[in-house]
Amino acid sequence: MTPYRRCVPSLAPLIPHVVSVVVLCIVFASISYVGSAFSRTEAPDFVTFVMSGLSRTVNAQDTQSPTQGLVRKGKVPVSNEILKIKLPKLSEATLPNGLRILVLEDHRLPQIAFQLLVPGAGGYLDPADQPGLAGFTATLMREGTPTRTSSQIARELEIMAATLNVSAGSSPEAIVSGSCLSEHAARLIDLAADVLLHPSFPDEEVARFKQRTRGTLAQQRANANFLAAEMFSQAVYGEHPAARIGPTQAALDRLKRDDLVEFHRAHYLPDRAVLAIAGDVSMLQARLVAQAKLGGWAKPAASTAMLVPEPAPVETSKMYFVGRPGSVQTTFIVGSQAIERTSPDYDVLEVMNKIVGGGPMGRLFLHLREEKGYTYGASSALDARQHRGDWSASTNVRTDVTEPALRDLLEELRQIREVPVGDQELADAKRSMIASFALSLESPAQLLNLALTQWRYKLPADYWERYAERVMAVTKEQIQAAARQYLAQDRLQIVVVGDPTRALEPLQKLGPVDVYDTNGQRIDARK
Amino acid sequence: MVRAAIHRLFPAAVIAALTGASLAAVTAPTVKFTDTKLNNGLRVIISEDHVAPVFSVVLVYNVGSRDERIGRTGFAHLFEHMMFKGSDNVGPGEHFYTIFANGGTMNGTTNKERTVYFETMPANQLDAALFLEADRMRSLAIIKENLDNQRNAVQEERRLRLDNQPYGRADEAMDELAFDNFAYKHSVIGSMSDLNAASVEDVAAFFKTYYAPNNAIIAIAGDVNSAATLERVRRHFESIPSQPSPPAVEIGQPAQDKERRLTVDDPLARLARIDIGYRIPSSLSADNDTFDVLTEILAGGRSGRFYEHIVREKQLALSVRAFAGNSRGPRLLGIEATLAPGTALDKLEEAIYSDIDGVKAGPIADAEIEKARNVTRRRFMGSLATSLSLARTMAEDALYYGDPGRINTRWERLSKFSAADVQRVAREYLIPGNRTVVITQPRPAGGAATGGAR
């Protein structure tokens, strides 16, 4: 969880990491909307990147940097002060059945949004022979209860213009989330509780779902970014459940109503769950409604311990290619298994990531896009969880620059390992991370996410209050050491999706490549 | 004090809801703002609100792909990229680097009608944001090297969004076939060959004509002082000279007389898709809100008629969407449906027309109208939720409707939605002779194809 706000992609391809149901889809005017100078992919720069002129008084000496991606004239009248901000306090309470309640009051607008996290009901808990069962269960919970049919649920929600989603993706937890005008809050919680506690999984709805999902699974294999993400997670996580980013057709075919009923019974338990609400509501109201609607959610006899195993370390670097006939771009994801969210290296890796690829300030963006013009965007991301997550860099480039783009991307990783970052670049990255906290004060949902991160990973109560202090303490030596450890050449997994007749051969010059088709079938690479 | 005003209003809204009083009884919230025209023609809208230590600046230039000429499609959007490559006092990349390095966020976006630039920053950086926007309006660096670099980035954007995506060609094919007016017929992203043809001279002429202060609106919302901010805007912008007005855009086109139809082969798609576009009047028409209600009734969520009948009951499609974009000229009410595996395209198309006929024949339930009202209310909340959404809404309303305060009349307008109006516009515009149909058929790529679902 970083406080950095990413640019919202206007038409970014949807990568279905989780099976979820969007109940209300507000369609924004869009037929002619093209898009933005920057998009979901964001990114970084270059080695000898000398930047200067933080303040106006020091501008003249570095009007040129070695990359053409960025030239700082240093004349912009920026304030050097970083606004001190105070995060609002949340109220917390616990119901007798163990359900934790967090409330962030925000009465600016008459609406609320909530998230109910149910640890133990996510995709990691899929039975070994039924990958995707957690996701199927979550999606189908909305499809009927003893008192409401699927259509009645949809109508009841949508007449309020409310949303209600249940999802369980590649993580230990399922999430029930929703939003509405505050005048409808009690009605929405009533409906959410019915869906959460009494799903009936009607046979007819299961059959419809299987039919519909068959098409969706076929559809996503047309998307290059999906194919890359699927291959990358398998490369980095191996047999670990984090390797699965979606269900398989075979598991869908085997799905039976009884499996859903049993998964729901065994995994949707209140004692480790949290209900977080932000908006026009008080703790008193929230508790009353939660006790009335969720007080009867039965606590298990014994507390359910949940272990998230660590993925096996990946000891060797490998290159994977997915042949996508007709592709006019080559899609890259390059990265490695990294750290868990509670690792002492977390803040260091966040700062390193910011410098390498955290947005348009990052080296990858400035180098691959602003200097070379290979791509519309290039960025990197740190995904740290209960277990070791991953760090990855990604970009889409035109097919004929497949080889130089990969060389430049790998060169950036070599640079961050071998050359200490510049003082100014480090100061800018830290400043960006800390100063952007002010923007989260406009967004109750973002503030709630900070609180949920703290709750989920059992971070200290003053974790966010001390965030700036920890970020400021990160040194260039620590960054280089972290890069050498986590971005070491022999840990890197390189995943490439592109046209098999044009993008494969340049890769084979760099080393051995395992070749797959778009259905995930291995193809003999030697022919 | 925008959000504070709404807070005071809220108890009244709750009481109204609890007692079943009609929506019209609710007092509409009022967004306070100032609206000033500088001597050089720049329109300045400021809305002060101290709820968070943050402000947003939005600049809307009245230029979009509709202003492009033949042989230069994609130019307005390519130009948007040039706006980040530097000006007299700002180096290439320094604009966005400065904003992000100081905790802000920014972007730019282009459509047929307009180009928008925006940034949100911590409250102490207002001067930096105004300086950056003014410097590029005054003195954009127009050199070939920057143009070539961003031409590449834009061509990759085209590949990323269109050429490398399943169904990437469908929207473009629809506009080309449905419109007879050049301004609206071509895509915003433009053709690869036109992007290649763009020259430095084109950039310079375009800049002078369209990026003049008299062709722009600036809106600032958030934690600012209105009077002091207006003074700062004057200091940064008022000395930028105005230019003669750009040529008016020809928006007329002959009436359509019969259905148009096209099939596109797509090697990347795995399932067929049908896109249907009906010509409807511009966003400035009195029926603008009614088209939003119509699309909500047809395609709003899972209780919309398309989902209920076509996706759920008949299982002919994976999804069916409907939408009407904003346009001061020609536009379409678009419908887009992805065929479910193993079903027939003609059955899907028939089912869509059958639901449209259902709206025309009636009845429309009160619940459907109430749903459309609540959706509009929540969208309205959304436009007030952040300084950026408020500034964008006001700036764009000023451009489209000449009225930045239009946000304040939305509640009144939405209380007037009626079933009869919805049926009237459906009967008038959603007719066979007024539609264009584009079918995308998956076509396996050459020898290396590996199969998969059809």
C-alpha cells in the first residue's frame, strides 16, 4: 500500500485478477474518449540521471541531464515545504461474535462506502483439486438467498443506485464491498448481510454462471497483459496459490452446488473479519446496524488459525515467451520474488521502486518512453503481502524494438544494482511519496485503505504517523543493497508476450527461452 | 464551502426520504464559485473549499479532433503530448516531474470536442501549478526532436489501446461508417500515416490558433482563497496575447436514410461482437438528460432490460452496454454486445431490437425512472467528491453549455425525467433507418494460430 496515487487509466485493459460481480455499472460517456498522455503503466529513467535544482536558487548548473527524457531548468516556483498533515482518527469496536468494526466519519457528502474483509475465504484457500472455488463461491453468493432471487437482489440494489460486490481473488481474503447514498445505508447492509450469511446457490444460477464464465475465460486469453500476468505469476510463485490469477476451464466444468455450499460454510467466519465503513455515518449507527444484521453470524467453536505459506524461493533466472499471433506489440513483465509486507526492507524497496518505475518520474518511463519513444508507458510495482510477494517492471513496446527495449529495461536494473542513486533523485522520490499524503485527505476510501493495511498486517498503531520519518531515513546504500539482493540477475523472471514470428527470435539471442501458446501449452522451443 | 453546504442540506434529504416526500422537496445544494473573464479572453472559474489541504487546476482548451483537417487526423491528441515537452522556462518532462515530485498528480486527455489538462497538488503549490500551465500556454517549445519522440509514444498508445486489443477497430469503424461529417467521422487517436505526416509547422500553427487564452477556460477548486487566486491567475496569464478566434467547426451532415452495416475481421478476438450506433441530437439538445435515462433503462446494471433479458434469460451475450457520449455536434447512442459462445449473432441482434421496441411500446415502470434518478444523484455526488472532479465538471460545463453553474441545476432537472419523454426519443431516434451496425468476427491469425474458443 503506497500513498502514491496512480494515474487512472482511461481505457486500460481490464485484467481479471479476481472474479467479481459489478452490480451497478455506471457507464461514463466514452465513445470518443481517447485518452491520456499517461496511463496505467507508469515509469522510470536512467542511470547517469543527474538531477538538480530542487530549489530555484540552485538551478543553473544542471540544465542538462544525460537522458533526454528530462531536463530541469529549475525555474518553477515550488514551495520547499512539505505540508504537515494529520490523518483523521478512526473509531473501532468489536461485536460479541468477534467481528471488528472500523468507522471513518466523513459527513461532507450523504453517502457511504464499506468493505467487509473475510480472511480465510480467499483464493489461497481453494482446495488443491478445485482452483477457483473461492472465486466461484464469492461471485455466486449474490445469486440468491432463501428470500431473494438473483433478479430481486439486482433490482433492490440498483433502484438505490447502490453497489454490492463479493470477490475472492489471488489472496487469503474474500471481500464484500458496497456503496450507497447514506439514506439507503441500512437497506444496503441488510442486503449485504443476507448475501453474506444466507446464500442459497440455486442450481439454475450455477448453470447460468458456468455458461457465462466459459465465455469470459475465453475472452481474457485474447488480452496480452492477462497472458503476461498469468505466466509471470506462475514463474514467480510456482506451486504457491499466489500463482493462480484466475480459474481454469476444467475447474469450472467440475463445479457443483455442494462445493459452493461447503466452501461458504467452512470459510465465511466472523472471528477474523473486519467491517470498515467510511462516509456519512457514526460509530453508533454502524454498531447498531452491524449488530442487528451481522450479530447472528455464528462464531466458530474454536478460533480458526490461518497460515499463509511462503512460496518456494525461485533460485534461477528464466525467460518465458507466450506466442500471440497477430500481436503488434511485445509485452514484458520482468521481476522476482521479493518481500512480505512486514519485512524490514519494505520502506527501502518502496523508495527504490519509486526511483526505478513508480510513475512518470521513474527511470523506466523517462528512459523507455520520454527518451527512446519505444512505448506509451513503462513502470514497476512492489506487491508485498502476508507472504513474500514480488517486484516487477512492465511495459508494452512495438514489435520491432523488442530486443533493444528489453536490453534497456535490464540495463536499468543493472544500474540500480551497481550505481548509487543521486542525492537529488533520492530526495525527489521521498518528497513525492510523503507530500502526496495530503491528497489522500480528499478520499475517505483511500484513508480507509490505509487503516485496513495496518489492520491486515498487524502494523503498529502509529505506523502511518511515522511513515514520513521512516521514508526520510532510507539511504542510497540501503537502496543499492536491496536492489542487489532482490533484483539480482539470477533471480529475475523474464516474461514476454508477442508475435511468434517476430518477437521470439530476438529473445533467443539473449538466452534459452521456454515457449508457450496463448492457451498456456508448452511448445517445443528447439524446432 | 461547497461540501459544508451539502452537509447542512443533508438532514433535510434524510427526512424527505424517511417520510416519503418527493425528491423535488429537497433543496438543491449550491456550489459557490466566481466566474471572471480576463482581458485576453481567458475565462477563470474559482471555487473555494477548505475541506482538505489540496487544490486542483483544470485547463480546458476548446480544441479536439473535430478541429482537425483532412490528412492530419490524430493531431489534437499528438499535440496534447507535446504540451509536456517543455516551454521557455520549463524543460522537457519537467512539467510532470515537478508535479509528481511535489506530491501531486496530473494528466491530460483529448476527445473529439476538447483537450483537458489537470493537476491536483498540496495546497502550498498553487504558484507552481499556475506557472507550469501559463508557461506552456505562452511559450511551448516546438522542435522536431520532441515531435518525433511523442509521435512514437502516441503510435504506441494507438497500438496499446486499439491495434493490439481485441475489438480495437470497432469504435473507429463505427464512427467512420455512421457519420458523414469529417469532423466527427475520424478517430481521436488518428491514423498511423497521418501521425507520420504531422510536421513542426503544423504544430506551430495549431498552437497559435487553438492554445490562445481566448480559446481556454481555467477552473481552480479546493483549498485556495478566491480573491488572491484570481490575482495570481492574472499575474501568470493575463499578459499572454489573445488570437483571432479559430474557424468554426462544420458540424452539419445529411440525414441518414437507411441502415448501414459492416463486418470487420479481428485476428485477436475470440468471440464475435456487435456494435450498434443510432444517430441522436447533440448534448446541447433539450433531450440530453432523457438519453441518459434511456440508456439506464436499457443497460443500467443487472436490473437493466438488456442484462435481464439477453444476458440472463436468453444467455445470448456475455454483456450488453449502452452509452451516449458528450458532443456539441453529431453523436451516437451506442450499444455494444459480446456474443456468448455457441449462440447466433442474428438472434442476439434481434433480442436487442426487441428490447428497444419494448421501451417504445411501454410501459416503463416507476422503479426504472427512480433508478435513473438515483444513478444521477450518485453521479452528482461523485462530481462533488474531490476538487478535481468539481473543477473538471465546472470547466467542461462552461465549455459545452456556457454555464459553469449548471451543476447547481442538476437536481431540478433530474426531478423532471418522465417515461413519456423516454418513449418519445426512443420512437424518434432508435429506428432502423437511423442506425449503423458493425460486426466484429474473430478470424484466426495465420499458420501459427493455436485454436481456442470461437
